[in-house]
Amino acid sequence: MAGSPYASALGRLRPEFPSFLGREAFAALLAARDVGEVAKLLETTPYAPDVARARATHPGPALLEIAINRTFVRRNRHAYEATPFAGRPVVAAYLGRWDLENVELILSSKVHGRPLTETDEALVSSREIPAGLYAGVMTLDDVRGLLAEPTVEATVTSLVRFGYGTTVLPLVEAFQRTRDIFPILHALDRQYFRNLLAAARFFQGDEWVVRDLVASEIDLRNALLLLKGKQAELPLDIVQARWLDGGTLPAAQAPDLYGARTVPELAERFVRTYPSIGEGAEEFAASGSLRGYEVALQRDRAVTALKRLLAYPLSLSVIFAYLVRAELERGDLRRIAFGKLYGLSHERLQPLLVSPRL
């Protein structure tokens, strides 16, 4: 393996892993009094340059959202540029999720009538560079063009030139009748995972680890789908219609799992795959929120996935280990920022973080 094309990627990314925030940093952020103090603490971390730039134009929570997203996008770009040519198609397909997140954010914002400026601040972008520019087909001007469209229907029609036409156009008529955006968002997610799994082909023999990573995300989403369906008391046929293919959990098992009487009982049926899932029961009992279950699922999946990825350093795995760490850290920092904004206590926030427990 001395001649592996991934030796260079390992050399470029391994020194970057210590830049991810450690447990002490997260402890300090959790102890911060408010959003402003969180921003000050981040000025002593790799987020400092982006916090400084965002401070000049945006106050409060918007400052944190923009700074966190900009640092995140730079990390994605660094990982993509470190990837050997042969591995770039699958990394590009993976990073396309952030273009998709922007599209779904725009569509949801239009349905709920959120202001354009509020949506623009939440875009996953780094200064004038969107996350997907190095992996997808959309520039920041393209994303802002979608923002400027007057209606959901016009926005969906504009997606044709980015390769989403056959996926979303057949659903516009149903949306006009129901004003339910979920089928369109679900169709976009299905297309994304289908394309990603197709890109992770076995051309060198070590892509199976990445395919397992993708399958584990699909499994997590399907587990959450069942939990959300049970909470909302949806019929099984509606839940199954929203199933994502490509995971290791077959749709045929959904009826048996969904036969649980309550959300906590259903959660317990996943304990062999997600041993920490029971930790979400307290949050659910206290507030009816599935957030505790969701974080437990994410954490168990991350622990298993990262251990497997790091066991194959001279392969695509090192790229994806770095991308997963960046993604988890972004999620945790956003939870802290919104938690401080809404006055959540240290005790409520701490169990909702993933990175400090890896």
C-alpha cells in the first residue's frame, strides 16, 4: 500500500483532525451565558477568521450561523481538494448534499413565507462560494436566483436546469392541490442517495466502507421516519411510502417494527443497532420531542462509522472520516447556538451533542 494514491490525502488531512473541537472546548461553549459569549469563545478556535468576517456585517445568531457554515464549507473544500482524481466522483456526489440542503431550505422557506434575507443567512456557503460549487453544479448566484423566484412552483421549475427536473416536475400539480412540500423534498432526497450509491462503485475495492457509511445514514433516516410516524400516529402505508431504499434495514421489516404501541417501545426495538437510543426516552417524556432519540441515533452511528473509516486510512475512508467529523461538529455548534438563543440550560443541551462523546 506504499504506493496508494491516498497516501497524499492522508498526509494532508491527518494534521487537520486535531483542529476539530475537543471536549474541553465544548464544555466551555456549553457554559457560555449567551450567543455573544459563544462567538467570543470561537474566536480562539479555527472558527476565528470567519467569526471576525461575519461580525462586521451580521449580529447575534446570524453571525454564528454564517461563521459556522463558512468554516464548514472551507473544510469540505479542503477534503475535496485532497482527494485523488479517482476518488473525486464519489466525494463530489456526497458533497452535493449541501446544494440539496440549500434547495430544500429555499423551498421550505417559500412554503412558510419566511423572508428572503432570513433564508439567505442560513445558506450553507463560504463567503461567495456555496458548499456544492466544488462538487455540484450550483453557484451562489444560482442559489440566490432560486431565492428570488416568486413562488414555490417557479422555484421548482427552475430546478430543471440543475438536473432535478424529472424528479420534481411531476409533483408540482399535487403540491398545488395540497400545498404539502414533503413529497418534493422526499423525491430530492431519494435522487441524492440513488446517485451517491451509484457513484460509490467498486473500482478499487475499498469503496465498500463508504457504501456502508451511506447505508448507515439511510438506516438512520428510516429509523427516524418510523419514530416520527409513530409519534404523529400516521398509518403504516403513509410511512412506508416515505421509505428510503439503499440501507441495510429492509422495508419488509417496517410493519413488525411499527407494530409497537408507543414511541418508547418502538425505540427499544432498535437497541441492538443503536445501543444508546434509550437515552432519548427522558427528553421525549419531558417534552414530547424526538430530539433525544435523534441525537442518540446519530451518536451511535457516528461511533461505529468513524471507527470503521479510520481503520482503512489509505483509502477513500480518510476523506470521509474528515467529512463526517466536520459535519457532526457543525451540527453540534448549531445546537449550542440555537440552545443559547432559546435559553436552554446546560443540562438540556449537553445530552444533545454528538462530538464530545466520540
